[in-house]
Amino acid sequence: MKKISVVIPCYNEEENIDAMCQAVTAEFREHLPEYDYEIIFIDNDSKDRTRDLIRLNIEKDSHIKAIFNAKNFGQFNSPYYGLLQMTGDAGILLACDFQDPVEMIREFVHGWEEGYKIVIGVKTKSEESRLIYGLRSLYYKLIRRFSDVEQIEQYTGFGLYDRAFVEVLAKLDDPTPFLRGVVAELGFRRKEIEYTQPLRRAGKTKNNWYSLYDGAMLSFTSYTKIGLRLATFTGFFGSFISFVIAIVFLIRKLTDWYGYEAGVAPLIILVGILGSLQLLFIGLIGEYILSINHRVMKRPLVVEEERVGDWDEEDKEIS
């Protein structure tokens, strides 16, 4: 019997834990009874009753197990690490807030049985804020245009990954992994299934403008050169324009020494523009350096505080 691992990252999701356990269990019992399954919660140091509720569900159902992180390791490291701990023939990443429809599990599994190593969900619509959805769409289009690697628009990581692909992920040894980019980069045979993203079932989103910016910069610095190239080209163009302006001012002053008074306004404006550009691109280059720094330090993806549930030592985990 083939086994499917459902990996569910969570942080302060006390209002969704029970419902999520029931929904995933019902999905397998009613629609995929021919498969064995496990549900792996990986908790990012929740401050509410999330861990207590996970423990209670583990006591009721041996299919459920959990990894409790020692601290919050972020929205990218924790799911990636959880996927590496699966013991099934394929793993499914699923958000705990129900914005990833649980009923799509059966579609992913059927796509996997068709021979696809990766089956992912791609949002075509969303019930979230139109502004947020529109900004995400614009961001994806920009990344796709400037990236050296094909990027998947409106893909959040929600999907099924064959064990062979997850074993490749384990070999990457990247302390700051960006799964959405890796899936597009490595070129495994992939099936995309469209869906409409619903609103959160309960609770408040943990994403804010800073976390969204952090994710955007991770993909930007990992898969594009445009920031560095833009800094180079802008610097060259700005230097050329400044040189031309300086020559024009010099010629006009030499030809009309006493009559030509340029004043300091043009100089102040030019210095302000050039200074702003310098700060912009120094910050952009700093983002690339920060990304390199994180990778060079080789810190672990997460540090486990505790494992709960039936973690059989004979199970072959990826890492």
C-alpha cells in the first residue's frame, strides 16, 4: 500500500487544528481509502494552544505526528524541513488555515498516479483582498520576466511532491531554501491544477508587509540578476549624463564668463538625485549580500525542540 505524507506547517492556529485533522482524515477515508497516510504538523513555536491541541489529536489518531520547533524559523524553512521528514512515497504541503483546499488532495494524488513527480496548485482567483492579490500578480509577472529560471505564477508551495524529488531537495543543502523557485528550476515533470483560493477558515493571517517583502527579496535575489545589472547600467548612464552636463556648463561658462550664472539649484538637484540612486542600489546590493551571508553561514533549517507521535525508527525519513 502506498503511503502519502501530509505536511502541515502551523503557527498560532489553535482555531484550525481540530478541523484540519478531521478534514484530512475524512479525505483519505472517504476518497482515498486505498492509501496509507500520515499527518505531520510542524509547529513554528506557537504561543497559543496549538501544541496542546496537536497533542490531543495525536492521542486520538496514530496517523498524526508532530515536530515542535525550538523557535520560529520562518515561513519558508519550516515547511521545507517538514517535507524532508516525511516517510511516505509522496508528500503534500498544506496550509493549516484552509486557504489550501483540502479536497484537492485527491486531485494531487490522481495526478501523481498519472506519472507526474510534482503536482501543484496554481491560484487563478482568490477571495482575499483584491489589492494583495493584484500586487502578488504584478510581482510574479516581474519575477517571471527578469528571472533566469522559469517562475510559476500564483504558486505558493501547495502541492504534492514525489519522494524522488524530495530526496533531491535534501541534497541541495541550502539553509535559506525557496521551494517555489526550486520546483521551477529543477525541471521535474509537473502538473498544474488551477483553483480558487478561499479566505482563512478562522484566525488571523501571520503574514504582514515585512514577511511579504522578505519572501519577495528571497526569490528576487535567488533567481534574478536584474537588481545588480540595473545598478550597473543606471550608474553608467548617470555618470554619462553628469559628464555631459558638466561639459555643457563648462563651455557656457568659458564662452560667457561674466554673463552666465547657473546658480546652485541645478547642482543641488543633481546631487540629490544621484545620492538617492546610490542609496537605492546600495540597499539592493545589500539584499544580495544578505542572501549570500545566510547561505555561507550554513545554519540548520530548523532546530527541533520535540517530536510527538509515532515516529518509528524504521521509517525511512529523507533527512
